Amino acid sequence: QVQLVESGGGLVQAGNSLRLSCAVSGRTFSNDAMAWFRQAPGKEREFVADISWSAGSIHYADSLKGRFTISKDNAKNTVYLQMNSLKPEDTAVYYCAASVTSSYVYWGRGTQVTVSS
């Protein structure tokens, strides 16, 4: 089945950037889209962005105000999340998810992003 492995997290100062990667193994035509979610300590999981494999349709959480960019490389079966102008409130575990029939049913284990002020 689908396996997702996130990478690229770390500790950064506010205002800096990070680029997260999600490597997808076992992807088939049934995996129609990918998404990034995040979860801060004591808070519920929050949608960040998604992108479809075929058309590249993109959606972002309104609260991100254009600071984050999701992208993909179909040949490498990899999805990216470019995070610019990071703020302390962006601190969270970031998860990659894969959808099948428009439902996110596969999840990575997450990568920690910590933004200090």
C-alpha cells in the first residue's frame, strides 16, 4: 500500500524558511491527491494545503496568507511544502497525507517544525 515519509523539518528562527518533502512509495492511479496537515501541541489537526497529481489543482488554508507553497514532482513521486516567513505559531508536527477517491486515508508519521522568536 501507499507509504509516506516526510523530511525537512527542524528548528528555525522566525522569518526564515523551510522546505518539507514527502516521498510517496507504492503510489497508483487511485492516489488522486496529496495534502499537508499540521498539529501543534494541545491543538487539533489543521489543514495546510493540498494538490492533485494529474491537474495540479491547489488549495491552501486561508490563514496561511500566501506564505506556504505546495508543489509536486510526479516523476519523483514527491510532494513539497515551501514555508516562508515562518512564525512561532507555525510550530507543529507536519504530516503528509494521500487521498484515494478524494478521501485522505494514508498518512506519514510527521516531521517536527519548530520556529523560535
